Amino acid sequence: MQKSSSKLTTVMRPDLTRLPGLPVPFHLRSTGYSAIEPKTFCKGGDNAPFVQVFWAVSGKGEIVFDGIATPLSEGDAVFMRPGESHRYKTAETPMKIRWFTFDGPGAEKFLDSYAYPRLLKGAGQCPHELFDEMATGLREMTPFRQRKLIAVAAEILALAGGGSAEDSSTQGHIVSRFLELAQNNYSNSSVNVNSLAELLEVHRTTLARLFKERMMLSPGEYLFSLRMQHALSLLKDSSMSIAEVSHAVGIDDPKYFCRCVRKVTEMAPRTFRQNRIEG
């Protein structure tokens, strides 16, 4: 294995010795692009006092955490908390990686709020335009750009964990089709998780596992939430009776419907309708 050999394109904050004075949740520190040569052992940021986010653009290799090597390939994302260390080992072809770092009192808490593992397999295609926007923002560093960088970082993190629900894999297609069918048919009282699983030609247990992995709730919880979302809108924005609203969202029993509304609002449907406080 060769010694570290990589081509770097990096944009950094002008002053790394102190945080900018603008009061934002965290501050972007740097962003860049690394092209690591084949058959290379490459050091990462050892014990760095900032958060590091990496997105594998192409190539294959391994990433080493605490002496344990894990396969790393195109479309994977890596998240490092302050003080953590890692190493790269590339395979027969170069590995290209885009990355950014951020720091400040709220940086670690912000990353932790996503509950991502160190290595997130299958994050998807790298959002190059967002990394480019980061580089532009770090060059300008106006107050507006600094605030916008917070949103750009959040969008990248969201894409890393959320794109799989819309991916082109068989599993992603099943979840996407469930969402589509539920949204188009929630008003039909005969529609439930079992009937949708049958339409999708997948076992209910398999559907529940795939859906939970990608949506972080069960298919039944999603269908219930969908019905309640539309029910609350109808209660606020229409003159339909309670029974009519109940039937319109696929719940045949108005008494059960009232219990459902009370569960999500802590109010009876009539009280919720009369309450002028939005939301």
C-alpha cells in the first residue's frame, strides 16, 4: 500500500482560529473535493475539533474506524463527530470524495439530532450543486451567505438520509408505491395496510420492515396520519358534518373517528373546529 497521495480542492473559512461573530447554530468551516489515488492508504482528520461529513462520489475502498475496516463505495456518506478519527484505503481505482466540515457550540448536537451512524450506506448520488454552493458561500462570507450555508448543510444531511425512499431500487420502489397508493386511496375505508401490501405483491411483514427503515414509522401509522391530516383540514375549512368528514377520510364509524381526532388534537372534532387558534 502506498503512502497518502491525494489531489485536493479546498475552500476554507478565512479565519480558522475563531468563530465568525454571526449568531447562527453552527458555522461552516471548509468544503472540498479529494481524489485519492488507487491502492492508497490515506489519513483522515485525526481528533479534529469539528464535525466532518464525507460523500463518496466514485470508486471503491475501505474506511477504517477504530482499527475496523468497512467497505466504502460510490453513494455512501460518512459522518464524523468532533474528536473521532478515520483512515481510507482505496482499491484498484481512484476514489473521489466531496466533503464539508462545520464547528461551533451547536455543531455536534446538530449532527447528533439526525441519529445517523458513522457510515451511511446507499445515501445516493452526491448533490454536487449543493457542495458548489457551499464553496461559493465560504468565499463570500456575507451575513446572508453564512445564514444560507446552514440551510445548505441541512439539505445535504437530509438528502443523505432521506433519498432512499425515492430511490430506483426494488425496496425504494415498494415504499414509493405505497406512499402513492395511500395518498390516492385514503378516502376508501376498505384500504388498509393488508390491502395495500396485497396490491404491491409483498408480504405485510416485508412492507413494514422496508417502510420503517426508510420512513421511521410503520405503514399503519403513516396511513392513520394521512387520514387525520385531511380530516383536520376538512374540519377547519369545510362545512361538512362530522360524519361526512369521517367518511371522506375513510373511517366508517363516526364515534371511532371522534376518538381518533381527540387522540391527535386532545379535543373533540366540534371543539377543534370551533377553536380559532390555528394548528
